[in-house]
Amino acid sequence: MTNISLKLAETITSNGIKAVYGEPVVIDGTTIVPVAAIQYGFGAGSSGEGDDAAPGVAGGAGGGGGGVSIPFGAYVSDERGVRFRPNLITLLAVGIPFLWVAGHAWSRVIRALKK
């Protein structure tokens, strides 16, 4: 089981930068390169012969994994130059909680300075 996990992790890390920056796409003379944040997680387990094995129970093994990709936006190259175009939904999903926490912290700082 461990060998499979190591092979899978090695395969994904060897594709690292290709996963973050997608393949360039050319549409009507404009080149678009998508950008995303990626995160993977893998696990494996085993219960068999040894101190933790239950008496009379056959050994077992298991494993799993998962991943997530968050699209941040794209680099766009055209006659006006290269610029980054953010994904507005991701920007709002990250920005709203950040602004709430920052505002809450700022109000506590102001309250502490008034005392």
C-alpha cells in the first residue's frame, strides 16, 4: 500500500507547475493562461499482524485521497500587453471574510485606544 501512495504522490509533484498554471489557450489572437491554487491529500492505513491486531481478525489495508483546485483567474496577453484578470467569485469568497475579520479587529483596536 505504501508503494502506491508514494508513486501517486511522486506523479502529482512532478506535474506541480503544470497544475497551477494551465496550458495556454489562444482565442482570436488573445493568449489566456489559467491560474489556480491546488491542494492534494492522501492517506493509507493498515491493520494486520502486530501489536494492534485484534485476535482472530484477518489483516486489512486501506487508502484514500482527494484534492481541490481553486481558480484564481488568468493571465491574458493581447495587443494591450499582459495582465492578470482575477476570478471575481473567488475574490469575493476570500475577500468578504477577510474584510469582516479585519473590520472586527480594527474595531477592537479603536475600542482599546479609547480607554
